[in-house]
Amino acid sequence: MDLEKPPATSPGPPGPPGVAAEGCLAVAIRVPVRIVVLVLVVPVRMLWDVCVVGGRLLRDTVLRPLGRVVGWVARALFVWPWVALWRYAVLPVGTALAWLGRVLLVVPAVWLYRAVLTPLGHALVWFAGRVGAVLAWFAGGVAAVLAWFAGGIAVVLGWMYARLLTPVGHAVAALLRGIGLVLATVGGGLWTAVTWLARHLVVVPARWLHTWVLTPVARAVALLLTGLVWVVRMILLGIGAVFYWTGRLLLVLPALALWRWVLVPAGRVLAVVGREVGEALGHAWRVAGHISLAVGRFLGRLLRWTLVDPARWAYRTVLTPVGHTVRDLVLKPAAEAARSAGRTARQALAAARDFRRLLFGTPREPQLVAAPESRPAAPPEPWAGIPRETEPPGPREPVAGGTRTLGSSTTALTKD
């Protein structure tokens, strides 16, 4: 019976494009690592969330008001005194000093420049111009005299040059040319003799020495040095080859095998473990965040069910009706009684004042005393000449209380 040979490798499920397929090692490490990391990260994340909430509460309730108070105190202690010092001390003093400096320095200096220095400068310029004109006239005369004297000296020197110095110069030049010809002839002969002697005594022996002695010796020495260098090079190449193969066999090949068969697989395993640990940390941190959020919401609802809702219910169903009852049965009658007592007292005082006026009349007006002439008379008061009888009399009948409105109550507790 013919059986088909199974394929060497069974293809796995196709993964997303651009993502490398994961090995069994990563899959085997992922689940336990994530479980352990989740167990370790959940308390840390919950502690972190508690610290965050406490920090926000501390910031909103303590640090921010404290910062505002500290800022206000800092402004009160460090900014406002300097501003007040600048505004009410330095600026007025500086303005006064500027005005004083202008009055004492600038104005006198401007007056001195305009009234004294400017006329003095014009006078000095005029005097310098006149002195310059005089000096220019004197210098012109002196220059004319010197020019006439220089012209005479030039005529005398021209006659001496033409009649005396020119013939003497020609004679000296002819004598120097003859001496030069003689010296040139003698020097040429001496140079020829010295050149011939130097060629036959120095150049010819030196050329023969270079051609037949120094060149063969130099070639032999160069050939000897070349052979010596080749021998040394071959010895060094042999020693280098020995050291190269010894180091390769003892160091390079073991290190290469260690790198290829030990360190690279171990590094790959550690890389997979580190990657999975990092991904597990991120996943566990996110899951712990959801768990911490759920725990926080549960604690918040528990606090609301156990404290907030009972307190709100007690406030709405117990304290508010009791407060309204106390307001309607105690505070409002007490306030009305107090207002009635106040109105009765005011009416009694008005009746007593009217009875006093009926019995004794209005008090007499005090006469004004004339002020002495040395002092100015005070202005009369606007009500001095008005008799007291013209004032409107007080109410003789009790005034009935007006209708109470929303704004008529003076007590906060008795307002509807």
C-alpha cells in the first residue's frame, strides 16, 4: 500500500502580515510570567492609585490654598513694600533730585554757555583770525626773502657745477674706466688659470673615484642589505604565521564556538524572556488599573451607601422638616413679637415727645455770637434760620405695620 510522505513541517495558522511568527518558548513563558507579574503588580498599582488620589486631594485641599496664602504673604512682604517704596519714596525723591539738578546744574550751564562761552569763543575766533592774517603776511615776506636768497645760491651753484664740477667729473670717470679695464684683464687671466687647475686637480680625480670606487661599493652594500631584509622578513612571516594559527586554534575558534553555540542561544532566550516580561508588565499594569478602578468604584459606592445616602436621607427627611417646624413655630413668632415690641416702643417714644412739646413748647433757638474781627466769621448753618415749629410733627397715631414682603424680614432665619 502506497502512503504519502507527510510534509517535514506543518504550516501553522497564518499570522498578521509584517509580524514574525512566535516560537513555542515565547508561548510557554507568556502565561506563567503574566500570572506572576499580575499578582505582583496589582498591589503596586492599587498603592499607586491611592497615592495619586491622596496627592490630588492634598493638592486641591492643602497645597493649592497654602500656595495662594504663601503667594499673598510673599507679595505682602516682598513685592508691595518695594512697590510702595518705589512709588512713594524713590520716584518723588528722584523727581525732586531731577528738578533740583536741572535748576542747579543744567540751567546755569546753559546760561553760562549762551551768555559767556559763546561770545568768548567768537571773540577768540576773531582774534585768532586777525593774528593768523598778520602771521601770514609776515610769513609771506620771509618766504619772499628766502626765495630771493635761494635763487642767488642756485645761480652760484649752477655756475660751479657747469664750470668746475663737470670737467673734474669727466676726468675722474675716464681714469676709473682705465683702471677697470686693467683689473678686468688681470682678473680674467687669473680666473682661467684657477678654473683649469681646479678641473684637473679636483673634478677629474673625484669623477674617477665616484665611477670606479664608490659606485661598485654602494651596489654591493645595497645588495647585501636587500638580502638581509629578505631573510629577516621571511623569519618574521614564519613567526607571525605560527602565532596566528596558535591564537586562532586556542582563542578564536573556542570563542567563536562559545558565541555561536552558547551565548547567542542564551541571548535569544533572555531576549524572549525580557520581551515577555516587559509585555506582561504593561498588560498587568493595564489590568491592575481596571481592577483598581473597579475597587475604587466599589469603595466609593460602599461609602456612599453607608454614609452619604443615610446622611442625605436624614437631612432631607428629619433635619429639614424639624428646621422648617422650628422656623415656623418658634423663630417667625419670636421675630414678629420683636417687631411688634419695637413698633410699640417707637410709638410710645413718639407720644412722649408730643406730650413734652404740648406741655413745654419747643425749645428756644440759641442766638449766634458775633466772632471777633481778627478771625473770619464761620459760615451760617443751613438750618440756622428755620424755626422749629416748621418741622413736620411726629406721628400722633400708631402706624400700622405694612404688608410683609420677601424683602421686609431682617432675620435670615425668618425669611421664607
